[in-house]
Amino acid sequence: MGRTITFFYGIVAYVIFLASFLYAIGFVGNFLVPKGIDDGVQGPIVASMIINLLLLSVFAIQHSVMARPGFKRIWTRLIPKSAERSTYVLLSSFALVLIYALWRPITGVIWDQSGTTLGVVLLAVHWAGWLIVLTSTFMIDHFDLFGLKQVYSNLTRTEFRPLGFRKVLFYRLVRHPIMSGFLIAFWAAPTMTVGHLLFAAVTTAYIFVAVKHFEERDLVAEIGDDYLAYQEEVGAFIPGIDKARRQPTATGLSE
């Protein structure tokens, strides 16, 4: 019974994630959702900025802390290891829901290209960003990434085997195409308000800090020399840009 409950827990967590991801598309793009990033009555600007920064900070802290190996080792003493990823996905989704529900619009316009040729181009690039995000998850292992593979292996009493390090399609161009897709989707806006700019700027800063200072450090520790070589081959977010360099040894020679 415990395995069955864990399996359905994983399914529920995935469905909630999927709903929150689809809502994110409408939220950032201001369409087909009850409340977009620019919807609602604007309140005092300073208060709105503080609230929005706190909401983004909640997501950033949850998303980064729970992804660290040390936290996982402690966390899996309290919950089944097979449900760890699903729990991470579920709590990340709840953090997103907080943003959607409590976000305060700041509607001053930075640029407005809606209805122009440039606006159409920006909208197409915006959609391309979301497409990159989604397709990139399947280029590694979508069902592993969002916890379904783990709970299914637990249900069927089979050994869970992650695919491991892979360099396929977009991952041959950049190390983090999912993050590249998010950056494209957040910045390619036909209409950019102050609130949208705040969202894009803070999430961009978070992505760069989290990836460069936390995620890649964990990947090097897990994968080793193969990932160090990969860092030298391709850029982090933009093809050919921001390739890593090996740190010099005490003798001044490259490792």
C-alpha cells in the first residue's frame, strides 16, 4: 500500500507541476489566465517591489536549498527516497503558486511594441523560449526530472537507474538549455512593464548565481572530469559564450 500511495503522490505532484508550468506561460505573457504579471490594480511602488522580491526569494531559496545533495541526505531520513524528487517538484510548484497569487503589478511601461513587426518577432521568440524549456526536459529524462520515474520504479520494485550525464541536441550547444529557454521567454516581451522587468531581472540573476555557484559545483562533484571537459566545450547559456577554463594548479600548469 505504501508503494501505491507514493506512486499516486508522485502523479499528483506532477499534475500540479504541469498546471503551474502552464500557468507560468500565461502569467508571464499576460494571457488566458485569471491573473497575469501586469494584471490587477497597482499599489504603492515600493511596497509592491518589496512584496515581489520576497515572493521571488521564497522560490529561489526553496528551489536551491532543496536541490543540494546535503539537504537531500537529511530530507530522505524523513520521507521515502523515491518521493524526494516529487516532493521537491511539489513544493516548487507551491512556491510558484504563491507568486501567481500574491504578485503585485507595477505597470509603468519600459517599451511597448505590441502591434508592430518587432512585437510579432518578440512574441515568436517568446514562444520559442517556452518550447526550448519543454523540449529540453525530454532531451535528458523528463520523467526522471519530475519524479515520475522514481515513484514508478518504487511501485514496480525495480531499481531506479538515472540516465546519467548526456550531451544530446540542445545540450551539445549549451550546458543549461532549460535555463536558456526561460531567459528567452522572460525577456522577449512585446510589452515590458516595470513589474515584468523586475521579474525578468531578478530571475536572471538567480539563474546565473544558482547555476554557476551551486548546480555546476554539484555536477562537477558528481560527474568529475567529464563535466569539467564539458564546461570547456560549450557555453553555459549561449552557444560559444561563457565556456569555463580549468583552474591552474600550484605549479601554474593547467590540470
